[in-house]
Amino acid sequence: MSFGVVIPAAGQGKRMNTRINKQYLILNDRPVLAHTIDLFFHHPEIAQLVVVVREDEMDYCRQKIIDKYFNSSVKLVAGGKTRRQSVFAGLKAFSPAIDYVIIHDGSRPLLPRNLIDETIEAVVEHRAITMGVNLKDTIKKTDDQGFVLETPLRSELVSIQTPQAFAYKIIMQAHREVPENIMVTDDASLVEHLGLPVKVIRGSYENIKITTPMDLVIAETILKKRRC
């Protein structure tokens, strides 16, 4: 069995309010994206690693991250206008073909390493998996005027994270067959549209997505706690 990783990092990160994209902001003396790549770079089960960035940032990413911290075995690919297009570009970059693919956000640098092993075990068993954590807050559905329509049971809701992992043939089928006009925010949703089951495995509350300036502060705190 062979495993590949796609790291989509082509987003603009508008909520960070910085000139530089969030993947290149410094976290504990290294860019966020370098931390994320490092999670998988030395893993013995990972045969291929593909990073997807904006086309106009490919030279910057290669110089500041790939050449500086890793080597040419990390494949750099230009992304599309949407996350879905970017992931699909990454999926098509594997050569030779792989059996399973792990897709992990470039802006989630704090994934506990033991969860990579759990992801690999789970995708071999279930063929389509996503990671998630139980919600801490009560969730309410509202109408367009802000009035509550219903309060879903918190026990039935999960906050979804990456990594998500799939048999390669399944996720490629999903990207090719699910119409582009169907709006999805993750790859598991594409597989769901094929009518296939997706298993949710337990994630980590430390596996945060760097989206706002406060997230960087939280990430530094998590790293400091790990060092201690």
C-alpha cells in the first residue's frame, strides 16, 4: 500500500489582515506551512508529498520553505481559484499512482503526530474518513432575521478538521463526478455526494486552523506547552 499527502495552501487568508498569506507567517521561528509539511515529511508511510500554493507564490514558497527546510522530493503545484480546484490539482500530481491520499490544510500546523498513524489505520479500514471533535458550545439555527429556528442536539454534531483521507480512486471519482456547481467546503462532502459512507475519527482540540491573529497567539501557547 502506498500513501500520499496533499497539503492545500493556496488560500488568501483575508481574515488574518496581513500583506503576507497566513501560511507564510512565522510561528516559533518557522513559517506556518513549514511546520505543517514537517508533520508528514519524515513519516515512514508517506511515499509522496504534494503542496498546492497560489501560482504567483510558487517561487516564494520554493525559496523560503521547500529549498530551505526540505528538498526536491516535496512536489509544488499551482492551485486554482477554489479549494476544490486546488486539491484536485494536487491529486493529479501523484506519479506513480498511490493507493490512499491524506489531505491536510496547510494552516493546521499543530496536528498531533500520533493522529497521522490513526488516520492511516482508519482509511485502510474505512476507505473514506475525516477527523473531528465534539462541540463545546450549544449551536442554534437561525432565520435571516436572527430568530432561532431550532437547537440541534450537540451530541449529534461534530466540528470537522483535517486531515481527511480516502482511497485514491474514491476521491478522484468524487472530484470528477460531483458537479462544480455543488458547493462544498471539504473533500468528505464530495464523497458524501457519491452516496458513500465517511467515517469520523476523533481529532484534537489542539489541531487548530490558523485563520486570525489570535490563532497565532494560541498556537504559540500550544507549542510552548509541548516544549515544557
